[in-house]
Amino acid sequence: MPRTLILSDLHLGLPDVPCGRPPRTPETLAPLFETIDRLILNGDAADIHHIHHRDQALKLLDATLNLVTRRGISVTRINGNHDYDPAQLDFVDLFDGAIFVTHGHAFSDSMLPWTPAHKVISRTLFAARERNEKTLEGFLAAAGEASMSQWNEPATYTEPTALVSIGLNPFRVAKVLAWWRKYPREAAHFVDRFRPAAKLLVCGHSHRAGSWMTGATSTSIPRHIINTGGFTFPSSPRAVLIEDSSTELSVELRAIRHRRGIYVLDSRVDASCWRIQRPASDAR
Ligand SMILES: [Mn+2]
């Protein structure tokens, strides 16, 4: 039975916050990969552009990809804003376009509204959108270019860690909350514009896990948006598990728990997206 797991925002290489969670390493993540055939890393798998964490990020990413491929699992990597590489994919369409998977940093005009690099990122984003085609590919390339501007911005490295800087500044907390509120609607707008036939969008980036049925505006068609959250404190990670058998296609959102120092997929279904019985003639 082909089983696909979609994860996002592992942020390998970023230091751990002492909050009782296991460190993110190939060994602690390995149980997540036990019964799957395909792994989709939907962006921000590793902080490969961060000048202070790049070496560790690349080492952990390499080791994780090695472990996964040694088990015979096929891996699809999708760009995030922390691991952008123009040679890699910015999105994938699954099951004839029913499921649209992309990281999510291209949805808004403000990719990271609370960060010190916000202004330079937005400026680069607007300029890049002007130059690029008004297509999905053009939009995602512009977002990729904009995401790289953060890593050239000294303020990114001179500020205390993101979490501390947010906690110290109530305006930033308010900005994150406002952005979280509008994020599913912006995601729905992106689907309206670029993948109107998709039944489901799977994204990450905002680090706020959840499942929403929402339209871009109150009069728009509701879109199903799933966000797999993130592995870094204080967000909670989730996974989309897709099982494609000869009799059924099922899509589930599952929590990722940690116990005894490892990460495991929760056996309970957090949100079931759909279950489609396949007619016998559709078997594959
Ligand atoms: Mn991101």
C-alpha cells in the first residue's frame, strides 16, 4: 500500500529550545519514516542559509536524507524560505491535481511580518513579482528570491533568537497573531488564483498547525487548507498521511508526538480529509 507522509518546517540545524522535546536528528525522527513509501518535505527542512547554523543544518539534512533513502523511501523536497534552492521544486500536485502541496511563504505580501528583515523581504518580493510572470511558477520564484534577501540582512543575525525577540516585544506578538488569523484566507486566495481545481492545499510556513475550510473572502468558494505546523517550540508538528490502495484513497492529518526521546506519528486521526472508495475498475 503506497503511503505518503508530508512534513514541513523541521528546521534542522536551528538550536533546540530547552522545552522537553527531543532534538531533531535522524535518529529521533526515524520512527516517523517506518511504514512509508514516499516522504514529502514541504519546505524549511533545514536552515541551510543561516550563517551560524548552516553547517549543522546541512549535516543533519544529509544524514536524514541518507537514512530515508537507505530504507527505500522516495523523497520529494519542496523549497521553503529557509532552504530555498532555485534548482529544487517549489510545489507538487498529487493525484491529478486533487492535492496541491507548497510551503506557503508565497501566499502573503509579508512573508515574515514580525522579523527585523521584514522590510527588505517585502521590498525584494514586490520587485521580483514585477519582473516575473504572473504564474504560479513566477510567483514562487519571486518568493524564493525574496526569502534569500533575509539571509543577506545583518539584522537577521544581530537580533536575539526569533522566539526571544518575539516574546520581548508585544507588538511582534500582535503581528504574529494578526498574521495567523489571516493566513488561511490568504492561502485560499492563492488556491483560487493558481489551483482552483484542487480539493486540498497542504502548506506549512506559519507554524500554526490546523485544518480550515475557508474562502478568501466571505463570498468566495471555501477552500480546504491544511497546515502541518512546525517542529520548533512553541509550534506543534503534524503530518499529512496519504494512503493510496487499490480500494481506497485516504488523506489524514495526524499529530506528531514525542515520547522517550523520539518522534512518533499519533495513531489517532486529527482530521480526516477524505476517504474515497475506488471502484474495482480504478484499481492500481
Ligand atoms: Mn517558512
